[in-house]
Amino acid sequence: MMKRVHLRQFLALVETGNFTRAAERIGVAQPTLSAAIAELERLAGARLFLRDKRQVRLTEAGARLVTHARAIEREFRAAELVLAGVTAPLVPLRIGIIPSIATAMLSGVVRRWKGPQPLVLVEGSDAELRRKLGEGQVDAALTLLRPEDASRPSLMLLEEQYRLFLPERHAFAGAVMVDVRDVAAETMIARRSCEILGETSRWFTQRGVRPSFFLRSSNDDRCMEMVAAGMGVTTAPQSLARTGIVAVPLVDYDFRRTLGVIAARERPDLVGPDHPLIAACAGLGEV
């Protein structure tokens, strides 16, 4: 028979992705945890994890179990608090965010949040956040929307183009549009957080542009400040523009992105028109 201890061990492994770290978290020896997970898989009648040398990942059966396991554990904790005469704290709403969402934009969402629960932000790539949604580690994700997301709880918030970002005193800062050949000799700043980094690299290479780089960084705030300081130019979504920077279209550089909220399948209410999360995100394009 499945017991609460099985679920706690299961969740520890889900959240750490590693048998050693999971065993340390719950205070057992690693062989004990391995044996317990094997027993849980026997009780479930299916493999719950795919194992390799670096980490463990949920199987389809494990992903189905994780949602129920988290709900059961929350109810257990709430019951324990009731029996102890303690008011249960509000469970935070966990929102995944991709790194390339402008900090000013995100702070606006946080300021507008009027929900009863505290917010917890979890940063990760689009792929990581989608995995966390499936595993119940986040309740919703503010990320890129894809056509296939139409079949799941989701809501589009913003569609925007990618532009060439120049310091405001640059010679082309007042241009209506810039040809890539006119900036071929510019020093570039590479945004490693860019979702279309590979496509952008190929786009420049196909046009014979192989620039030198001042900075390669996953920190968009740092990249943008270096552009404003005149240390190079970069490409980025329009919403990353800030004081000291001008965003100008590049000829034939027609990339766009769509941002939206994707909710866990068991939380379709999060993308409903009356939910505080949607109200907070309503002004996403206003920074």
C-alpha cells in the first residue's frame, strides 16, 4: 500500500533531480531512498523516473503522479496545522518566468498583483519552465507561446518584434530602418538569453557579417546597459528598450515573439478573466 513517506521521498527526488541530494534533504541514506523509490514503482506498476549519471527525470507515469502527490502532501500539512491549532499559511502562487522578460516589465506585474497569495518567481528557460509545469513545480509560466499551446490553458499577452538596439547617440539612432551592411563593422553584444540566438547567428552569417564581440552574457540588464554605454549593439525584443537605447528595425530581420501565460493543466482558473494574475499581467507592454 502506498504511504505518505513514499510520496515525500518521491517529491524530494522530483525537486532535487538527484538521489544523493534527495536523500540528504529527507535525512536518509541513498541506498534507502533508492530502495524506497523502487518499492513505489512496484506499487505503481510503472517506472516513475528515467535515470542517467547526472540526473533523474520523470516518466509519463511519474508526471501524472506528481500532481496528486503534491496535492496530498499539501493536505497532510494543512491537517497537521489544524490539529496543532495553527492557522495554515497561504500557499504561494509559483510563476515561472523566462530570463528575457524585461525587468521593468516584470516589476510592473508584481506591483499590480492583488491576489490573496504571495507570489514566488521561478526563473528558467522556456523548456525548463514547461517541464516544471508538467511536474507541478510551478503553477503557471510567463513565457513564449507556441501554436500548440492553444490546446492547453493559456492566454496571449504581448506580441512584439525583434529590433537592432543602438546607443541613443549612434549615427543610425534616428534611422527609420537600417541595412545590416551599414552596421557590419559594429562591435556586437551577444544576449545568451535570446530565444532565437541560433537563428540570429545564422541570419548574420548568411549575409556575410561576422562581428567582433565586446560581451557575451545571459544577463539582459547588463547587455542593455553596455549598449547604452556605447560599447556595442545587439538585437532584442522591443520590450527590452530603455533609457539611453534606440530600437531600430533591420531590413529583412523579421523575427517576432509572442509572450503569454501558460497554466498547469489542473489550474485553468489562472488564465480566466477574473483571476488576479491576468489583471496583473494586463499591462505587460507598459514599462
